[in-house]
Amino acid sequence: MSVSVGIDLGTTFSAVAYIDPQTKLPQIVPNSEGRKLTPSVIQFLDGELIFGSEAQESYNAGEDDCVATFKREMGSDRPYCFVDGKAYTSEELSSLLLRHLKEDAEASLGDTIKEAVITVPAYFYSREREATIRAAEAAGLRVKKIIDEPNAAAMAYGLNHWRENASIMVYDLGGGTFDVTLVHMGKNGELSTITTRGNHKLGGRDWDARMEDILIAKFENETGLSIRDDHELVSIVNGMSEGVKKQLSAQNMLAAKASVSFPGYGNAVVTVTRKEFEDSTADLLDRTGALCLAVLDEAGLAIGDVTDVLLVGGSTRMPQVPAYLQKMFGKKPLSHVNPDEAVALGAAIQSSKDNESYATLAVRVVDGKKTTDRSKTGLNSHLSVKAEKKLNSLGLLSLRETTAHAMGVIAINDEENRYYNEIIIPANHPRPVRAAKRFRFYTSNKANNELAIYVLQGDSENPLDCQITYKYVVTGIKHKTGTVIKIQYSYDVNGVIHIQARQDDDTVDLPIRRENVPADISVFGQPVKSENKDQGFNVGLQLGVINTQSVVHKYKPITFSNVEWVKYDNVSDHPNGDEFDEPKVHIIANEENIEFHGYNISEMNEGVKYTISPFDDFEIECDINTSTISPHPGGYLEISLGLISAQLTENGGDILMDGVSVATVDPCFHLKMSLTKGGQYEVEIDGKTVGSKFKASTNDVDVRFGFVHGSHYCHLLSHAYVTDISMMQAVAGETDDDDSPDTEPWDD
Ligand code: ADP
Ligand code: MG
């Protein structure tokens, strides 16, 4: 037999729990010292690893061979510490600790551990979650699931105190992190998290630091020594700060004494009152309070809608915490769970359960911003809270977690002058969840067709205010005209992000490589530069950066800028027999404008041509001014898009559809021509649709704009066409509906 466990891998303390086979209830597994909590501290003593209270004591005594609080840097590649010249990352240190927890628990249970549910702060980003999984696997643990600490605590609470329709605010203040999560108790034991916020650089350690400041000031006052400038003296005071803080938590302890023997001075004793400590830390509590309000705001609830506040985390033992929350919420917070144990117990409950299946994306737009559509949660329906009951079986309890951070990608706005965060999956969305998007992608035959995707976590519109979590590069895109790339974004059960891509109707994923996010990302805070666009043409990777247009879900008109003019290819055909390198007539064409400039017009034919495959949708929009033809009588602008055609002189002319005039235009007008997916052609002039028609054939379609003069008729346009409209120049995507996935997600 082997067992499944739940592990609370804390910043300061860790705990392991399992489901007792007799009682079928979660229970803490004591460590080899018989204690329920194991300090998250490692001592490297002469090549040997020491854990438990011995390591903790050495750490408190300021021994420099001890490491602690490494969870704060989880997911970072930077070494957290160096021991005997060897660098250790937080992930590696966590792995050492997890291996110890595993072996200790196995010894205590007399059984092997098969798999584990491990808890992390709700606020952990994808990279930190992945690092946690890797650390566990390196420690020989199979990870069944990663769950969020507040949700685990809510599970442990809900098991014995189920109240249907209750909204519980879980306030988790640990050693290094703060999380606040609103959970809802639904029907049938369904616990769902609604919104979550946190600060993973705020916790008991910050209160310790304030206590250290108070003590140093008092000892300096008392002794006249300059303690602050002396590393050794500071570390003595540092080691005792947490203890003094805890003393002040005891009931009726309104003041605590601290005594230190300073080298060269002797014993000094000072007193810190609870009031002094509370005054000097009030701002820290206010920071937690602000996050509580933010969570309510996001859920669309008022303070009065909170059924109860549940205290989790060792730091909620400080009396000012419940006092503060009581003032804020007008009710005494619950302390029904042991704040140190609830998280591990909840993880153990989860370890006995199957993982959830993928939820469908539910998004709505509020004030122009994508948010999670929570209309089906029953949260705001103000159903009355039912009487409390004990769920007498773990089987009656289930958990649906939400994503703490929105997931987005760096995209270029419609005006193509600025990068922004295009949110794909909003924050506080139930997970696991997938969304798949289609993008039309114009490949090049000159470069590797690669598409870079910068994945963001965060709500801000400015990419630099979000965490750039990953850079993915989709590779192996086959060159073809107007292909469709489908990109699937997922948050898995663990809150880890995955990106997949497929081309057209392929059923296998395109290869994707992950690259380091560039160290200098300031470019995303700057206006989009046109040379960035050009670079993209040659550098596959850059294409994606710039061409994140491909992941903007806006239909983009074709751009005729950077047109590559092909020289008149047969000079002997030229009416004057002159050789020339530069076209004498220029058509300056870009997405807004087509203009005609030139002289010696009879010498030249110029134009742009693009072939599109029969089932592509396509749209061209431009302002046309043919009055500039006037110095060259007899010349005209030839336009064609399959069924749509026109020959316009300096006076304008007729726009034809399948040979029949649908409009007569002046020299200046705004033209939009489109071919939509079902094969429907449309002409729009100055914003009004003037004609539409279905095409009959399934042949490729040529799009051409060209200047024709005299005997040089339209067929010569083929001498002057765009050889390659790269993906840079032509990007189209999802048509109009921005808010729903436009293609079916697929399974892994
Ligand atoms: P984590 O989950 O981050 O490991 P815990 O929930 O175990 O943290 O809480 C540890 C924190 O709680 C530490 O900062 C510790 O100082 C603080 N703490 C524990 N007991 C008390 C107490 N009686 N009074 C004040 N703080 C406490
Ligand atoms: Mg904790």
C-alpha cells in the first residue's frame, strides 16, 4: 500500500497531512520530532543537511550555514544562496525540503507516499507553480495537483461547517505571503473560489522587521551603542524579533521584555508594548485591508455580503488582525480552523479527489475590459444562507478554483502604434480553462515562418505593468497562401499556462519552443516603430514580436506599404526602348491611400497584385484619389478583386460587379472591397455597401491595382506585381467578435 498526502509547503513552516484510513478524515502527519509543523529551514552543516527544530534554532541564532524563506524567490533562476561555493535556487532548496518532508512522513506512516497535492499561494504565477512541481518531482514525489492555500483552508473549514450560499472571505496571512480569497459555498458541497488577490511579498516577516526596528532603537537608546551599523549586533536583535512579536500575541500580554548581552557592554533590557508594536505596523494591516476591499469590488459584493471571515496563517494570531477585521466587517472573524494546519488538511482532502475537467471560457466586457462572466455562479442572487451542517463524507465536497491573474498576450493596437495586453482569459476565471483563437497568417517563402507569443499575467493594459511570464515561438509553419493558425491558451488544474498551436485543420500541434524572455523588454513600453516592422521581415523571431498583430483579434486590412516593385522585365517591349531602373510612374499605395505620381506615363505600367486562395476571407480598404492622373490623359486606374472591377480616370468612373455597374464614383472616395469566407464579394463606397454577390468558381483570385495607359493594357500588370506580401504586410485575424473563442478548443 502507498498513500496520498497533502503538503503545505510554507514560507516559514511546512506540514504534511493525509486521510486517516480509519476515520476517513484528514489528519496531520507528525514529523520525526513528533511535531505537526516542520520549519522551512535548511542547515548545511559540514556537508550534512539538518532540518527541523535544530535547523530553526541555528537559524534564529544567526548561523550563516542556514537558509530560510526561500519560497519568496520561487520560480527565479537566480541562485538564492551559495553554500560551500555551490549555488542553490529556491526550487532546489524547496526540493531538498520536500524530500525531507516526504521521508519524514513515510517513516511516521510506515508507508510509501505515492503522490501529493501541494499548496501554493493563490497569487503564485505560472512560473512559480511550475517550479514547485519540478521541485516536488526532483524530490521523488508525483504531483497530483497544485492547489491554492486559501482554497485548501476553505476545504478544511467547509468539511465541518458547510453553509449553502455562504460567501466566506479567507484571510491568509502567513510568514511571507498574504492571500485573500472569496469562496462561495454552493449546492451539493461545491466550493468555488470567486475572486482572489494577494501580495506575495507581505507576511509575518514584515512584522518581524518592524519589531527589529523598534528593538534596535530601544537598545541604542538604552546602551548608547550604535547597533544599526554593526552587522553582528543587528543579527542578534534580528534573531529575537520574531519571539518578542509572538510574546505580544499571548492573551493579556500588553508588553514584552527583551534582553540582550552586548559584547563590551553587558546586559541590556528593554520593553516593547503591544500598543507600540501595533502603531508601528498599522500600515501593513491597511495593505491587507485594501486587498480585501479589492476582492469584494471585483466580485461586485459589499462588505455586508460577506457571511464570515476565516482566519488562516500563523500571523493571524496577532490580536490586532482579528480586531482590525472585526472593525472592518462588523463581525468577529472565525477561528474554527487551526491556522497552521488547515492548509495541509485541505490539501489532504484534495488528494483523495479526482481532478476537475476543463471549464468553458465565460467572458464579458465591462467598461471595455474583459472580465469573467460570473452570472451563473449564483453569487449575487442573495439567496439566504442555509444552516450550518457537517458534511459527513469527503465525497460530498468538491472544489473549483479560479485564476488569480488574467492571461494575455502582447498585441499591437488597431492604430499600430502601441503595444498592449490583449486579455485572453480574465482574472478570477474558473480553472482549468482553455480558449482557442484563429488567426489568419500570411506566410513568407523567404524566411522561416515563426510566430512569437509573449504571454502576460496581469490585468493592466500596459504590458510592462504585467508579468511577462513566457515567450513562446511557434515554429514549423508551412508556407501557403493565407493560412489559418489556431492558438490555444490554457490554464491547467494547477494554474500553469500552456500554449499550443495548429495550422489549418491539422490534428497535430505545431512545434513550440520556449525562449527566455529578453532581459530588456522596454520596447513594449515604447511606440511601435516602423523599422521594427521591417526587421520582422528578415528575422523570424522578430516577426512575432512585431507581428503580434497576428494575435490581435481584429480584422486587418491588407497593407500595401513596403511594396516591392518589380522592374519592367522586358525592356525591349518598352515603347521608347529606354532602359531604366526606377519606375517613372509611382503608385504610392498603403492601407490608407493610393496616389499616382509620375511623368512619362506611357512608359510604364505599375501595380500591385496578390493572389488569394478560394476560401480566404479578404478585405482591402483605401482612400483613392485619381485626380492626380490628370496630367496624363488616357491613363486610368485598373482595380480588380475577382468579381469586382473598375477603370477609373481622372474624373472617376464606374465600379463594376461581375461586369455590371454598382456605383459611379468621383475621383476621391473611400473604397472597401471584401471577400468573405462563404465566397461573398462586397463593395463599400464611403461607408455604404453598394453591391454584393456570391462568386461561382473556386479558382484563386487575383487582387490588382494598376495604372494602365494607352496600348499598355492590363495584362502588363503582371510585370509589376508584389512578389511576396509577407505576413508583415498582410495580417488578418478573427473577424469581429472579440469576446468569445472563435474555434473549438482541443484536448492535449
Ligand atoms: P507560511 O504559510 O508563510 O509558512 P505560517 O502560516 O506558518 O506561514 O505562519 C508563519 C508566520 O506566523 C510567521 O511569520 C510567524 O512569526 C507567525 N506567527 C506564528 N505564530 C504567531 C503568534 N503567536 N503571534 C504572531 N505571529 C505568529
Ligand atoms: Mg501558510
